[in-house]
Amino acid sequence: MPFTGLFDSGLPLVIAHRGASGDAPENTMAAFELAVDQGADVVELDVHLTLDGHPIVFHDDLLDRTTNAKGLVRGKTLAQIQELDAGGWFGRRYLGEHIPTLDEVVQWAAGKVALAIEVKNVPHRYSGIEASVSGVLERTGTILENEVFSFDHLSVQRFKFREPRLLTGVCYRGDVIDHKALAIAAHATVLHPGLFDIRSEAIRDIHAAGLVVFPWTVNTAQDIDVMALLGVDGITTNYPALARRIVGN
């Protein structure tokens, strides 16, 4: 199903932030599989490039927080990245979880769940990351099934110019004067504001412009309920099972 077909239900999409990252190590296959089991409509993930130019699924610029290694992601080759443990920090049961490649996750998700792919191009910039990520989606025939978004709005624009069929989004913080203008300037359709940076008036303006809004990161029952009542189009959360229960009611 194309990503845009998910909006037909009229309910906010449940978007699993780095997978079911409240219950499993973020950005690992374990977290992604659990997110599907918990009823997520979309799995959100992050992408960096390795030293030798391969797109991998990882959040931080540094390896230190969630692996058994230290240093910049961009300073390691794919072979070196694949040797690391990305699950033991979360709990012994996840020892041996690896850092997946984007290609691995896209192939796993095809026909199963949509992906929201955040391109990590700030503050460290990756030359050619748009071609690398788009190339994976093109090779796997999944351009229409997934979204690409970023804090780097110029990168988002480059993605859209490269592949006009691709659903793109802008990520940002701050209660800006004109939310929809950020998306329009980048030729994007989806806005990803911080949870506390979006108001009901802004949501109305966004919808009037034919755009959609996915606030992040919405982790408490109260905040999930508020966002659903405000009429957002997707709820990005570390706890997709909780969000699914609330949205379903």
C-alpha cells in the first residue's frame, strides 16, 4: 500500500519512534518487529552513512550511547559497524542485536509496514546521502511505501527534486510563525514538529494547505489522548502499544 493510503482510516497513525524503543533497543530489528506486533502503522528510523558510504540505521552521531564501541558513526566502515553489539546496553536478552543497514530494514518492511526514514544530516553532513537513500528505495521498488524526512530542509528539497513521487517531510523544533511554510518551502507534505511546538490553530492551517502533521515524541497516555483529540495525522511514540489502545478507543 502507498504510504498515503494509510490516511484513509481517518484515525491518527501510530508511528513507532525508532521502533518500539520504550520496550526494546532503539533502531534494531528487535524494536522494529516488536513495533509491528504492538500494532504500529509506521516504523520510524534514522539513517547515517558509514565511512565507505553505506546507509545504516542508527540515531546518534556517536556510537557511544547504544553500542559497545566509541567514536563517530561516519568514521567506521560497514564491516566495522556490523561487528558491533547494539542491544546489550538495553538488557542482556538483547545482546548481539546488530546495527541494520537501510537496505535490510526496507526489504523486511516491504508489504508489512510503512517506514518514516529520518535522514541525519545535521550537524554532520553527508555528501550524497540523498542518492544513497533514494537508491535503496528505488532498487527495492518501495518509493511509494515510505516517507523520508529530515531536520535538514535543503536535503528534503533535494530528495523531492530527485524523486517527485517520494513522500517527504520536515522535522523541526519551535512554535514557528507559519508551520506550513516550512513544508511548502521544502516541497514536503509532512510536518514533524516537537510535541509541545504545535497548536490547534496551526493544525487547522496545515490541514487547510493539504498537508499532514506527525508530532514527536508523544509518550504518555495524556499526551497521546490530547494529540488524537487535536486531530493530528500521526502520533510518533516510543510506546506503540499504548498509542494503539488509545487511538483505537
